[in-house]
Amino acid sequence: MSLIVYLGVATTLVGLAGILWFIRRAKALKSSTADNATVQTELRKLVVINVAAVGVAFFGLALTVVGVILA
């Protein structure tokens, strides 16, 4: 059962890394001098990545909780 906990923690860390990457990329995009249409297109792509990263982090937390409950 501890394998589930470790797998959940690893998955959560991957999700958090994705969220941190998203924040860093959004700040760089905000300070760029690109035109408005390009910025909007990039932000739409980033929103999908952000939702995926939050989902992965949530799934990892759920795995961690299940592993702790079963241990």
C-alpha cells in the first residue's frame, strides 16, 4: 500500500511542476511584446495545459489519500 502513496506523491509533484511551468510561461507571455492575437492564442493553449496539470495534481492527491486510508 505504501507504493500507492509514493505513486500518488510523485503524480502530485508532476502536476505541481506543470502548474509552476504554466505560471512561469504566463508571466513571460504577459511581459512579451507580441501582438494581442498571438497572446490570446497562446493563452488558450496554456489554459488547456493548466487544466491538465491541475487534474494530474488532483489525481495524485486522490491516490495519496487512498494509499493512506488503505495503509
